[in-house]
Amino acid sequence: MPYVRPQDIIDIIIMTVLVYQLYSWFKNTKAFQIVLGLGFLGLLYVVTRNLGLFMTSWILQELGTVIFIVIIVIFQTEIRQALYRFSLLRNFFGRQETSQQVDLIELANTVFSLAAERTGAITVRRCTMVPWSSGKGGSPRPPAICRFP
């Protein structure tokens, strides 16, 4: 029976946490579908190599040399977000956002009372921009979609 060191257990725990974090970030996104497709190509390469399909395995091997750059281009936004999450220096050099609590019920009551008096008003609220995709290529993009914290 092989000897299991404490370092092996720690290594397994660290890799488990990392794989789970990656899965939770990519779950239900287009990026997850791309990861599944790349995984399928990797599995196809292993199968073709073991079956002796030389030309197919050679083409998939050559494709594998370019895949690293393709991954960086495709997942640029996700990589940036992940690096920002793990950055220890962001607290020192990042933007310090002051969050002011807004009583939404009071705001709604004010807006409805102004509407009852037929008085116009402009309300401005800072929001976090959310990427928008209609799922169809070439669709017009709305001016802004906001998610309020």
C-alpha cells in the first residue's frame, strides 16, 4: 500500500478548492460551454492517440499548441476578474468605494407622491454595469442595464 503523506492530503484539498471555484465561476455561462468543448477536444486527442489514428492525433496535437493563446483571448474577462479577486494589493491601490445606503421605500414613496402631484423629477442612482447579451448576433444593445447592490 502506498504511503500517503500530509503534503498529499493538503495538495488534494487545495486542488479541490481551486477546481470548485473554477466550476462555480463558469457554471451557467458561455465560458463553461467553451471549457466543455475544449475538454472534449482533449479527450478526443487521447482517444485518437491510443487508437493509433496518427493524422487525427497529429492535427489535434498541433491544435493544442495554439489552444493556450486561444484560452487567454476567450477568457480575458474571466481571468481579469479572477486575478482581481485574488489580488492582495487591491485593498491598498484599488478604488475605495464608499457605499451609501439608500432607503428604497422612502425613494419609492417620494417618486409616487411626485407622480400624484404630476411633478416631474429626475432620479440618479449609481449602478454596476452588467454585460448584456441577447443571445443573437448583431442585435442592438440597450444603452445600459444596471444591477443595484
